[in-house]
Amino acid sequence: MRIARTYRWGGDSAWSLPLSVAQHSLTVLALRRQWATQPLPIEQQLKCLLHDGEEAFLSFDCITPLKGVLGQPFKDVCDRLMGAIEKRYALSAWEAEEYRVHKEADRIAAACEAVHVVGWQRHEVRDVLGITHSILDEDPLHRPSGYAPWEPWPANVAADLFMKELRQLTEARRG
């Protein structure tokens, strides 16, 4: 499964393995579930899980500064790929407030990854990367046995857990 073999942070990692987009997506979903005051609607959970789905088709996670340099043609390709994913899973457009909360979770996940996975210092995340969001000490993910907090999982483990979550959500949505 390509999303488990597409790596965040250009594949950079302080661990023996890089962090996959699949594991990142599961982290964002875990944060959203933790913050919800009532059960998060299935469609919102699917949107969180699939929010970086186009990166699997691109085979890379483009860092934000590079997106600006690549310009509108790159954005158009990403938008078309996400449109195909949204169509496949019958996802509606984000509502403004749900998107705001989702992006908060996405940015907090990135800040945490920068420190706990890549090895940036907390002040560097703020001063160099310009990420001002909270950096959590506790990993929000339920980890498979044998893995440390924030440790990147092998691609097969990330793929299995991502697909398990995707199946559960799509089955729950069907009722």
C-alpha cells in the first residue's frame, strides 16, 4: 500500500525508519477523536484518515514551502487527485469549522513529528520551521506491541493499521 511507503519529512528520521503518511494520518485521526466532545461523525473520521491521500498517488509528501514554488499546476494535480478520493469515498466538502479543527490536529501532528521523529529541537520547530502549534509529549496513537511512543512503524504495519481503520470506517458508514 503506497501511503504506508510514502514518507513524511523527506524520509528524514532520528529512528531507524522514516514516518509514513499512513501513520501520520492515523495520528491526526487519533487527535481529532481525543478532542471530540461527542463521537466524531464517521464522515469526518474518513476525511481525517484520507486527508493526505493524494500523496500516495504522488509518491511523496511535498513540504509546504515547496508547494508554493511548484505553483498552481501542482496544486491542480493535487486537487484532482483528492477529488478522485473524495468521489470514491463519497466525501462531502469540509465545513469551515471542521476543517479548522482538522488543520489544527494536522499541524500539531507535524510539530510533534518534527521533535519526536525527526529530532528537531522545540525552539527550532518554532524559529526555523515556523510551526507555532503545541508539541505533545504523549503519543496519541495506540501503538502496536513492541513500539515506542512516536516510533515510526514498518510499512507493512502502517499499511495494515491504516487499512483496518479504513475498512472499519467504511463498513460503519454503510451501516
